[in-house]
Amino acid sequence: MKNIETNKEYQEYVDKMSPNSPIFKNCFNAFWVGGLICVIGQLIFDYFVFRGFSEELTGTIVSISLIFLSAFLTSINVFNKIGKFAGAGSLIPITGFANSIISPAMEYKSEGYVMGVGAKMFTVAGPVLVYGICSSVVVGLLYLLFNAQAVMLV
């Protein structure tokens, strides 16, 4: 019984000493920074459509541009500061994914390009890539199987 009381006292002490998280401020920062990233993407999109590119090609250009900007800002240690300030707002899928690949690569650069950068680059993003690739292969095979049967019926 003494141990339970000690654990309870310790938890009360931790709760008392831990600062409260400013949840509304964090949500607001995530909202406007994520929105700003989307506005930048939309501006890039509008610029290339204005220059005469097709919307499909422009979507690819926007994705590549946002990946490049995220990787570049990660490499000069700016994206991490934005992430600390904005939280999930800076980790919208494409920029956060680029950051999750570049950060470990930079961290392990001192171990060499093969065993450091090459081996550790996908430690965070690797499981996502493996699941995505495997899922797409399974879906593609199912599509091929059912599509081939539909073609044979016609």
C-alpha cells in the first residue's frame, strides 16, 4: 500500500511541476503555418498555369518544388525551427515526408555516405515507403486479376 501512495504522490508532484501546454496557441500556429505552406503551393501552381503548363504537369511541379524547399530548409536547419514553432502544421504530408528523409541523412553524415547517409536515410520514412510500395503492388495485382477476367468475359 505504501508503494501505491508513493506513486500517487509522485504523479501529483509531476502534475504540479509540469507546465501546461498552450494548446490554443499551438493549434493556431499549426493552422496558419500549414495554411501558409499551402498558399505557397497554390502560388507556385498559379504561376505555372499562367505560364501555360497543363494542370496535371503543374501539380507535379508543385510537389517537386515543395519537396525541394522542405529539403533545402532542413539542410540549413530552418525547417526544424519552423517545425518546433508550428508543430503538425509544418508536417503536412509532402513537406514533412521530405523532412523525415533528409533529417536522418544529415544526422548520420559523419558516418560516411554509404553506412551513414545511405543506411540511415530511411529510418523514419522507410516503413511508410515499404507499406506504400507493398500495398500498391497488391492493389495492382488485384486490379490486373479482376480486369483480366473482365476482359475475358467481353
